[in-house]
Amino acid sequence: MAGVADKFKTGSAARPRVACEVRPEGVIAGRASHDKRKADTVLAYAPLAARALTPGLKTPNVADRTALVSALETALSATNARDRDLTIVVPDAAARVLLLDFDTLPAKRQEAISVVRFRLRKMVPFDVDTAAVSYQVMGQKANQLSVLVTVMPADVLAEYEGVAREAGYQPGAVLPATLAVAAGLDGGGATLLVNQMRSSVTTAVTSGDEMLLHRTVDLSADLPPGSPARDEEIAQAVITALAWYEDTLRATPAKLHYAGPGGAQAARLSRWLRLVDAAPAIADVGIPTGATMATDVPAGITAGVTGALASQ
């Protein structure tokens, strides 16, 4: 997972031209144009049975390895991908993304990683010394560095990389889902993002290439999607992010950029949105212009893959 957080910026070194997002409901695959002068993307989807994938910080995440390998093969094959190097977009629940402040960091990256690991030891519930860790300096103010840190348990990372290899691909980069989605946002002013999955909801605020807020809430496993209690959990996560945006930026977001099953249309009809007072207008994220759908792809869940391919 070396360099995961570095890949947040769309102007960074090019990632593989093939990407897939692994979600509990299925695998979304994408291939950037073979001709680098063209911007078109091919997308495909292969579903997974319920409980085949249960994202989290402990193994196993993959309950049905055969099914996941098959879904990867099916979706990636449908894109007619020639390259075997692959960006894997993993669920936010399988990693932790934190924004930390440091007075300074060593100039040598390996020494800086050691400092970051030391800071993480009391912040995450798994072995930091063996975990995959990456960081990206977001900004510097008043002799203080704001650093985006991504950390993922080694055995969980090995699961996702292992199924990719079994499907015949070589993991070239690994991105937590919301970092991938954010990579596809248009630069400019501040943006409020909500990325919903079956097992978690992540809220983020970006400004240009800088991540200002990233917060993942693991949803209660015993609450079915669409239940009042589940909707209250999602609504509270969004309310908290809205309050942070308004208090920190002294402004109200014009839009709430949404990625999740059903897309913005489903979000507008949801109970959780009605629980958010004065909610901004909902806008879809990751709707690719001119993309070719090689299979039926459910609405609202392409943003991770299109973001992962955004620098191509």
C-alpha cells in the first residue's frame, strides 16, 4: 500500500489504467482509454451474494473468496482490459484515514513513516508496526503540518491483494473508497462529500487538492438498510459533517456531493435526508461523461473507480 495517500492528488504520478472497487454488493471495474489522447472510460459490474464480503479491520473480510475472485474476473474481463496492473479501491471500513497535525516531519520518507507509525500506535485498534502506512502533507500553517494518513492492517490488505492476484492482476495501488472518490472531484472551492456503503458512511470536506475532513462511521451490523435506526445513524453522520463545515469554513455548502447506492435520486427520497435540517441540494459524484457501460452498472456506485482513473 506504499503511496496510497499520495495518490489522493489527481496531479500525482499516474496510477494503473485499470481499476476496480470492491464493495459488499459487487465489483465495479473500469478501464481508461488505451489511447491516452482520449478521455473515455469503460465500466462494468459483477454482483456479489449477501455476506460474501464483510469489510472491517479484522480478517476475514472475504467470506467467499471464490465468489469474489470470480466477480473480479467477470467485471475486469468485460472492460477488455489489456493491462494487468490494477488499482484496487477498498471499502473505507477496511482501513483508517486520519488527518493529523505535526510540528515537523523528517525529510526522508522512511524516517517520516516511523514518526507517523509512532503517533498511530494509540489511535488504531490493530498492530501499527506491521500495518501498511502512507501519508500526504496536506498543508502547513503556523509551523504546523496537516498530514493525511492512511493505515490498513497487513492481513486485511493481503486479502484484497490476494484475490486480485488470483484473478490474474497485479495490485499497483490500493485506495480507500472515499479517497478514490475525492480524487475525481473537480478542483476549486470547498466540497462536502458523503460516501455511503452497506456497512459504513464516510463524510469528507475537500478544498482543491486538500482534504480538510475525513470521518468514517461504521454502521450497526444488526440494523437493516432502510430501517429508521440505520437512517438515524446516517443522518447524524451528515449533520456532524455539516456542522463542521459551517463552523470551520464559516459558510454553508451549496451542494452535498453524494456517492452511494441509487445515487442522488435515491438520497433525495431517503428518510435519512429528511432528518437533516436545511440539507443542501444533493448532487451525484462520479457520473462519467461519455463512459461506455459494458454491463448494467447500478446507479451511484461508480465514483470510486472513476476517481481512481481520474489522473489518466
